[in-house]
Amino acid sequence: MAQISTCPPLVRESVVDAHKLIKDHVHYTPVMTNRTLNKLASPPRESALPGGRRPANPTMRLHFKCENLQRGGAFKRRGNHAQALALAARENVIPAHIVMQNSVRLNKVEATKGYGANIVMCEQGERESVTANIVDKTGARLVHPFEHPYVILGQGTIGLELQEQVSNLNAIITGCSGGGMISGIALSCQGTDINVYGAEPEFEGADDGRRGYYSRQRVTHIKTRTITDDIIYKQKLVSGMYTVSEDEIREATMLALERLKVLIEPSAAVPLAVTLHNEEFRAMVEKEAGEDGWDIGIVLSGGNISVGGLVELFL
């Protein structure tokens, strides 16, 4: 990929330009709504909270951006990785070497192989060294999964499309992961009145984005977040980070299947789980939106889960 110094500036106009470049190569994924999920998200979830606090009673109208229907099964077709990179390489007759951890689900490995990529498996913590070795031996260019302006701008096109598809959009909530998608979406909302929020699992330190956001310091075991840090923390284009439990994520995954009739991977269900269960987020919406409520875009980031994986999730 191009050197960062030669890339377009990380501003909304660059996201607009990116969309012009990639729109013929990605699906303009639909936005779905569901009255039942609106009703589940809006009323109080508990009769009482610790300390006698009143549970939040927000009004939320949810709009689901179905990136699980994107080519390659996830938002990554817009900017990164594995299956998306393998598909792009095949279409351009370019060899692709994809480094994947041994913990990756078999269905994702097989799907990536199906696009003709050379898969290199590695242990957790070895990705950087294995990747560097491939680059050294083959002369290939590294396409980082999130730490590059082109990746961030490409993923930001999700936010642009949501703004086109939902009139009077008040907020977008999306997963964090490496930070590329939420950074791009935040850039797409730059200069608008749309708030962007991050959603993360709280299990075993997976909420590093939330901890970093509120401490205004990068969590140290995440070594490569520099560009995304600047967008999320320094420019303050992200308005908050919220977490949910594993059980809440499972419930949201099942609700998406039952009510929206869409199959999503658990990581894609985290934003929906936040609207349903995170009292801090729900109270914030109630306070900021008042009686009028908010129209909230929720990014369903991917559907790369096998039937066996889904069964395993609910055993």
C-alpha cells in the first residue's frame, strides 16, 4: 500500500472520495428496521437498580446497516482483510499471503482459501514476525488490517451510506476491534450533528478501547494503534465507549436471527446488545434525546459464522 505520508488527509472529504472509488466494487448494503427491537430497546429493562436508581427509559429507533450481506460476508470488503483481501487479489490476478492465527474458526480459513489466497497459520502473538518474514522473502506489500489511512477511509464509507439511507440520523454505534472501522465512521460524521459510539465486550480485558477512551491513553498491550488513537482520542470524534457481557451478546445475536432474520457473528451483535442492556448508554440517550428519541444506526459488521459455530454458541 501507499506510504502513509502520501495518503489523503483523514477528513470527511477523503471518505467521500473513497466511496467514489470503491462503490462499484462493494454492495450498497441495505438498512433494516424492526418495531419489535425498537420496543425492546426503549422501555426500562429493570424495575430497580442498585442504590434505588431509576432505570433508563429512552426512545430509540434502530436502523441496522447489514454489512453481514457485504461481499465476503463482512464490512471488511471496504477496507480490509483476509477474505476481502483474498477476493480483491484474485480479481486483480495478484498473489495474496494471508496470515491467520490458529484460533481463527475453520469456516473463515476455508472461505479465504476459496478465494485463492496462500494461508499462513501462526500462534497468537506471532503475526507481526510471521508477516515480516513473508514480506522479506516475497517482496509483498503489507496491508494492515486497520492501521492505514486507506483502510480507515474505506471503512468510513459505511457511515456515509448510513447518512444517505436514514434521514435525521442522530447517532451510529459500532464495534471497536482494531479501531479502523469506528475511526472511519467517525470521520464520515465529521462536521455533522451525528454522534458516534463504540461497543465492546467486557470479557477478559476486551474493552481496551473503552479503557483507553476514558483514560485518554492507549492501552499498552495494543502496540499499533496510532492513527486510530488520534481520531478516537485526540480529535474526539467518538463520543463514548460502552461494554456488554457475553450473555448479553448471545441474546442480541439470537434476537437478530429471530427478529431481523439475519445471521450475524457475535462480534457484530455487540452494538445491539449495548442498546438493550448498557444502562449508561441508555441513560445518556434518554438525557440527550428527550421525548423525541433518537434514530440510531447500528452496524452489523459481519456474518462469518457457520451453522456449527452458531449451535456451539448456544449450547
